[in-house]
Amino acid sequence: METMAQIKARLHAMPRVSLGFYPTPLHCLETVSREHQVNVYIKREDFSGISLFGGNKVRKLEYLLGSAKEKGCDTVVTYGATQSNHAMETATAARRCGMHPVLFLVSLVAEQEEIRANLLLDTILGAEVHVFSALLGESMDDVFVRCQPQIDARISELTKEGHQVYDMPSGGSNEIGILGYADAFVEIMEQFGAMGIHPDAIFTATGTGGTLAGLAAGKALTGETVDLIGVQVSPKNQDAYKKEISDLANCALDVIGAKERVTPELFSCDGRYYMPGYEIPNPAANDDIRYLARTEGLFSDPVYSGKAFHGMMERIRNGEIQKGSNVVFLHTGGTTALFSEPEIVGDLAEKNKRN
Ligand SMILES: *Cc1c(COP(=O)(O)O)cnc(C)c1O
């Protein structure tokens, strides 16, 4: 087993650009911990920078845009929902690196007259935005399959114009991007090490699975024993999803020439808290968004971090997490969703809602 310093050197030998302010803060949620007799820590990936609206995509983008720069690319293409945090963070990071951002976005909610939240930020950043509307019953993946010819046509046009295009998957979740979360895992362990505390579990929202895959790669590299729990924000076939995540983690380990392997036993996925679906608020999760705000003065969002925080709190309340444990909530950002379409915000906008 390599030392933390050797693991970091291995990761940092990859092409990278510096975008965020790391290490991000790690602190205790005093009131939540006292009320539940569990030591709850929060890792502030929502505080990553570069702009006020950072989040978990920034670490991935440090490696992705590092690779884009090394290949001499001047244009970055990526995909997501219209309110995608990844798309907005990509546009931000691309501008920082002097590159042209091109976003292919799927509108899952009814289109609004006003441009809000991340789509507003994409507009201010001057990203080239292409929006495809989902037809009734279509998933985001279905829309991308249907619209692939239009996407290919635009990319070949850009190439013909002389641009070098760097094409990134949604969520920045490939074997390059997820190295950022192997990095984050090492950072978390070092922060706890300095406090003389061993964390028992790390909770994160999981969507494309890249963040969880990166954390799992970090766990395999370091041989640490902490539980990794991904709270799903969308429905997934558990076996297929876990295999996809371990395969992705192993590709990343291959990229850095590490021999350690990630197996599906190294992490878990919890599909109990995303209902009714992606970008559709869960009323109980919204209750916990209010709880976190009213106990700690912290904001989380209805699409990702609020559902993940809720999943962790439910496990604490129902005794799946033992009293006295040390648990970590990875705050992945996403709070711009609080300013998005009413269908995404749900009952958070209701006055006098009590918990
Ligand atoms: C993208 C995102 C996630 C999920 O990360 P994945 O790597 O796609 O699983 C979680 N929280 C927020 C706020 C995000 O934007």
C-alpha cells in the first residue's frame, strides 16, 4: 500500500488545471449532532470556487480541462439537463481557461419565459446553449439518443471551422474526471487524520455515479475502511449501476497506473430517497432542507444535496447509523436549484411551512 503522499503524487502527475480553492472546509454540524447523538461532519464541496456557484464538478474539471489543454483544445462540449450544475460549472471553468463552452441541454420541465438559475448563469457566461425538449415519457438519455444527429452535426461544424473540440460526458464522469474525487477522498482522510478522528461513513448524492466512483477509487488506493454511501437522485438498476461505477473507478485506476481494484462491495447505493424522480422534489427531503437551514444556517438543494442529506438523516433517525458514530455529509453544491423553476423547488417556496 502506498502512503497518502505517494497516492497524491500519482494523482497529481496527471495533467491538471487549478480551478478551485482546496482543501475545502470540513466542519461539525453542532446542532444536528447534539439532537441525534451522532457526530455529523460536513465536507464543503459547495465551497469549491471558482465562482460563488461551485460544487462537485470543479474537481472533475481540474483533470478534464487539464487533459483538454494538453490536447490543445479550444472548445469544450458537454451535456446535461437545462438546470445542470455540471454544464454551468463547465461553462465557468472553460471561460477561466480561455475555452469556448458548448452545452447540449435537455429540458425536463416545462419551458419558462424567464431564464433562471443555472441557465441564467450559462447565458451570462455566453455559453453556446442548445436546448432539446423531452417529449412525454422520454428520459434525458432518450432525448440525447434522438438528438444525436443534431449534436454530431454541430460538433463536425465546429471542427470544420478549425476548432479543437474536447467532448465530455454528462456529469464529467469519465476515467479522467473522477480522479478529482479520488483526490477528495485523500483530502477528507487527511483532514480527519489531523483531527485524530476516524470517520465511519461518507454520504454523497449520486447521479451519474462519478463522484462515488472517484471516492471508491480513493478508498481502494488508501485501503481505508470508511463506508461509502451514495444516495441516488434518480432510479437505477442497482446491479447495473454498481457495476458501471466500479468499472469506471477501475478505468481511472488504470489511467494512473495503480494496481488496486474497486469491487461493488467497496461502496453502496441507496435508492430510497429520490422519489418521485430526477428534478422532482421529495416532500420529506424538502423537510430536511428546511431542517438543515433552520438548525445550521446551511442551504442544500431539492435535486441532489437535499435528497442526500435527507437519506443520511433517515438512516440516523431509524438507527441504521449507530449513536456515537462519525458520519460525513459531502455537500456537493447545487444550491442554485433553489432559484430554478417552481416544479423543481416544490413546497420550499410555501410560506409558514413548519417541520
Ligand atoms: C452532479 C451532482 C451530483 C452527482 O454527482 P455524480 O458524480 O454525477 O454522481 C451531486 N450533487 C450535485 C449538486 C451535483 O451537481
